[in-house]
Amino acid sequence: MQEYGFDSSDRSQTHTTDRNCDDKIQYFLRAEEQLFQQISSRAPLPGVLNGICIALDCQIGNVVSLISLPADDANELGAIAANAALFGLYTFCSESIVSDNDEILGSLEMYCSERRSPSADELQLIERAKCLAAIAIKRQKDADQQRKEGMGGERSLRAVGGPDSKN
């Protein structure tokens, strides 16, 4: 039915689209909260990064995301990109994940079945995902550094006849 040049079926489509958008936002907010809880409880980094990718993939739709760390094998990452192209996927987004002091912590690669660039809303989601990933990676690096320094301190104590020394 047309009223004043406006098709009433358009209203239901707009309402459905708005509801779908609201559902996606609610999903991402819940996922983000869970990810923050995982990060603060020092959950294993691969699981946290995978959770970030899943949340991002679900939120944007029709994409596949991968977060890699600087220590990851460059040949393996090249093979992943080649395989993505083999399966008809295009690079949707390729971004560095950096710390507050501009240290490169990793990278986010996203592939899509259609050749397109992220929209402004999608870029905001990507930035949020990169921020979450940076927090998780930095926290893991700090924990690894503290463990390493703690082990070095124990060795120093043993070397000078401290606790548990054999001297």
C-alpha cells in the first residue's frame, strides 16, 4: 500500500534493518565485555585473539579475520594470503596493531568474498578490535617479561649464595 509516495513495506524493512543493527551492536558489546574479562583474568592469548576475530567477523559479516604476532612465520602468513586468494577471497583490511608507544605488537588481516573496503562503521569496529588485541598482547608481553626477570633474579641469588644455592 502506498501512502504519500511511501511504500509501507519499506517501513518494515527499515525496522528490520534497524533491529538487525541493534542486535549486532548488542552482540559486539557482550563479546567485548567477555573479552575484557578474559584479558583481565590472563586467559591464554591465542584464545583471546581468536575471540576478537570471531566477534569482528560476526559483527561485520562475510569476512574472515586473523591476528598475527611479529614472531609468527612470515612464510606462513604469506601462504595464508595466497590460500585466501585461491578460495576467491580478497583482502578487506590489513592493519598493524600498535602499542601506545608505537611498538608493533601484531597485525590484523581480514579477507572478504567481495572486493570492497570497510565502511566508516566497520572501520570503527576494526579500531576497537585492534585496541582489544593491543591490550591483550601487551598484557601477555608484560607478564612474559616479569616472569623472565623473576627467573633472572632467582639465578642471581643462587650465584651469590642466596636461597636454594648449593654453595
